[in-house]
Amino acid sequence: MIEIERKFLVNSNAFKKDAFKETRIIQGFLNTHKERTVRVRLKGNQGFLTVKGKSSDDGLTRFEWETKILDTDAKKLLNLCESGVIDKIRYEVQLKNHTFEIDEFFGDNEGLIIAEVELNSENETFEKPDWLGKEVTGNVKYYNSQLSKNPYCNWEK
């Protein structure tokens, strides 16, 4: 499958009042090679294994394959991951035909909030809510795989 998404910083907590769902996510990476990443995720009580390919030059598209796994297997695999586990709460906000997934990070990435919106085509338009800030699509430092290696707390503010 090809994933098409745009990524933005979030400039306020106003999205929380519109969220229809929130889920705690713990994830780690078995592999963070620039050509592919292999992620293990515990999303609530459900485990997932995900393989992502290299992003396009503009960062809009990349191959993504994901399958559900038992939560007990996900917990075991998290112990095998590279250092730098990601801990976040994902809020989901519906705005017309699009669902925004907003990740509020904790631990070494506390203070960072990123919104993503998946699209059906690279040229698809969508309504931008007031809490949506600067676009960071294609900026590798905002990829979760990179946040696990170089967390937000280490960035120059």
C-alpha cells in the first residue's frame, strides 16, 4: 500500500475538545535504515508490526504495510527494539471528509505535538483547522523513527 500524508506542527491544545478518540501508543523500531523502517507498536491493547519504505523526495508518499499482532508479542518485540521508545497519546479529530491524527509526545519528546492527515491523492485539498501550524511534511527529523534517535529534548529551541 502507498500512504499519502501531510504532517504539521500543532500550535494549541484546541484540538482536544474536538477529539472523538484518544489512544496511548508505545512504539519502538526494530530497524531504522533510511530505505525502510520496521516498527513495533502497542496501541491501547492491540499490537501492530509495520514496515515503511523510503519516502518520496517531497515526503508525501511511501510504502506502508501493517499487520495486527498479539499485544503479548508486541511487548516482547518492544524489548528487542533499538533504543529510544516513543510514548504518545494519539487524538483523532474528524473535519469534514478527513480525520486528523494528532500525536502529543511524552518522555524525551515532551512538548512536541504533530498532526497528520492521510489523503487519497497528493493534490487533494482539505480544510485546515486553526490549531494547525507549520507544515513539516518531508522533514525527516519529525519522523517517529528519527524522534527515537534524536528526541525533541535535544533540539535547539
